[in-house]
Amino acid sequence: MEDPIFRSAQPQVLAARSALEESKVRWVHASELLDIAHLLRGGELLLSTGQELLKLREEAQAAHVLALKERGIAALVLEPYARTAQITPQLIEAAEQAKLPLIRLRHTVPFVDITERINRSIVSKQAATLQQADMLSQRLAQRIATSGPNLSPLLQMIGDDLGLTASLQSLEGQVLVASEGERIATPFNVATDVVVGGDVAAHLVVECRQPDQAEHVSMIVQRLGSIISLAYAQHHRPSREQLANHALMQAIIDDAGEHYLAERALEAGMDTEAPLCVGVVQSHDMARLRTQIERALHGEVRPGCISLHNNRLYFLIELEAQGASRAREACILRLRQALGGLAMECAIGPLVGSVTRAPLSVQHALLLDRFASVRALESRVRDASDYALERLFARVDNAPAANGFVQEVIGDLIAWDRARQADLVPTLYAWLATGCNATATAAQLYVERQSLHKRLKKIFTLLGGDPRQTGTILQLHLACRIQLSQER
């Protein structure tokens, strides 16, 4: 808001002014797409002329604002494309209720000027922070190589470099060793996991004076976790149980064979016939994610059964035989609540009936990378069960066959869309995905019901009838999902 170019546009805060102080801009992005929420990661300052948004009815505008808020953007900035384009009181009220900052630019400024200037500033600050972290890591590594893994001088080096107090704490929060320095009465703590033998053994904690400082320090601390883990491993030996759990997870990831998996499970004290599923996470911030997952699934993920391998975090979810499917759904819900605001992608594999089939759950979780999201508001925690049709079809592993199937089932719709730049395929999918509910479909697509019915009429004509009466819903649904996945 204080940037000279942004100020020259005379910004006017229309809604959620109180949320501005807590809104952090990770990136600036300009777009006129309405169906953009699923393409965002959170923290974006979204610039738009509102050319499409301001044409929507009030309910659709409110739904759009809510979708952006759920995605965690920093703020929505509108520079109306024409004087006649009105930002309605209803839109302002929707943003206020969602606590999404809504800002109007009263003076025209090219979006490219704003995006280039602010994004360049963001990248420059991040680069300087990472450079500081790398230089500190190198000094720590040199200290370990020349003087051994004594933790006290390592913590003091971190504290001196940051000008803050750094400490190593147990999982219960007890300070094991700390640097000398001024203690802060109410610190904003930044922490990362210290991992030994595949298990979290302690936490590296740095006390910050204010949130802005914590954001900078967090990037540095995350980079220091591995070097402190190396030193701490010389003082901390994992237990037999921890080693057994780690060996089991590695065997599952490597698909080591049923007999070997059963032996590792018995060594870990696990019921080999208990139902389970495996989750896979990709992110640049694995340490924080690991802690969040363990908290969200406390009781379902045993200590040690969460492992980092090839830049992916794998975790095993154990479930009771009675009501396993419902328990799995509850775990996914808790994960979505715990991880919703983080920049990551998580996939939960299907339920399997024994530990010997756990690699299958891993394989199908990884398979979701091949399928683009076809749901506008899908969470970053994706459920393999929602992609059962795609996973089944992917096992054919024959792209020509898939394309042939799609052309056979909805080829006329695809041709119509390409010739007229229409949206019959997305419309048909949305209608099928909502259980053929016209009201819900219109809200999801941000179109009037009258316009939707016109599209559906054309679709039924090209398909040769209403799918509800022709018995073709299953193949149509699958063909649409495959086509949309390929397009995105």
C-alpha cells in the first residue's frame, strides 16, 4: 500500500480494512479469469479490471469472493474497466463478511508496472534471505568439521548471526541448550524440526520480536534444520522402535515385497492386517508440514511412520477395522483444516486392508499428479477416492485408447467448443458433478440459470438425448474429466 506506483493509482480500501495489517503478499498476479481460485496458492495480491466479475449477479460475485478467500489470497484489487462498471454494495459486503481486503484503484496504472515492481522486490528480499541462510549453514558445517558437533557454540553462532536467541528444545518444550542473548517477554517463535533417524527428535527455535521479523527468520531457520540435525544425531541415538518404524516406512516407499513388509511391520509392533492408507506431500516447507500433520493426525500416525524421501513426505495412517472408511474421511478433513493455508500439495492414497498392500496406496496417491484438478474449489489435500475413475482408466496406460474413448463419447461437444470458443464440456461436467443440479451448476459456473438451460439444451441435442434418460452418465462423466484434465 505504501509503494509509490501503487499509491499513484489512488487505492481506496472498500472492505476488510482491519485485515490489511495481517495480510502478507507472497506474489502479485493479474487475471480476469473467474475460475481462478484453484490455480492460486495463497498470499497473492490479485489485480483485476473486474470485466467479468462485475457482470455477474450478486450471488455469483459473493461466491467468487468466498472462493478467493478460501484460497487465502492477500487482497483483491479492482481497477474497473469502464466508468459504468459498478462495484456494488453487495460485493463490498461480501468481501467484508469474508474478511477479504477489497481495494479499488481510482486512477489507471498499468498492471504490469505494479506486478514487476512489487514482485521484483519480493524476489530480491527472498534471495538476500536465502543467501544469508546458506552462508550461515556453511559456517556451521565448517565448525562441525573442525571442532566437532558441540551444540552450544552452534546455537551461539545462529543467535549472533540473527541477533536473536536461538535454542534447541525437546518435543515437550524443554530447553536443552540455548545461545546467550536477550530473552523476549512475548516472542514470536520460529521453529523447525530436528530429524534423527527419520524421526523428529527436537526443535530448533528462534525467538523473534515481531511477526515481520519472524517471516524473514523462518526462511533461514528452515534451511538450518538439516545441519543442526547432523550435529544432534551425534548426541541422540534413535530407539529400536523408531528405527523399526523408519525401516517399515522405507520398505513401503520402496515396495519391498509382501514378506519383507510383513516382517518390518511385526518388528514395529504393528498389526499386519489392520486397514491403512498412505499420504504423500510435496512442499518447500517440509518441517512445518511434518509438525502440522503429526498434530492433525495424533493417534493415527505413529511416531516414526512419517518419512522424507526424494523431496516428498510420506506418512502412514493406521485405522481401526470398524468404520475404517469413515475414519479415513475424518482424517482427510482434519488435514484439510490443518494444512489449508500452507503452500503444498498433498494426496491421500486409497484405503487398503493390510500393511502388505500399503505400496498400492502410495502408488495411487502419486498417480494423482497425473490428473489436473477438475473441481474449482478442491482442497490442496486431494483424496484418491475422488479420482477412482481416472485411476482405473490410467491403469490401461494407453493414451490413444483414452483419446479414442473421449472422442467417441463427447467428440461432438469438443468440436463445438473449439469451433465457437464455447464451454459445453465444462458445463456438462459441472452439471454431472453436482448430481444434475441446475441451481448448483449455475452458481459454480457463475452463469444465469437461463443461460445454463440453453447450454444444456444444446448439449442434449449433440449427445442425442438427456443422459439421465439414456443411461450414459457414467461414461460422460469419465470422458469429461479426462478431457478437462488434459486441457489443464
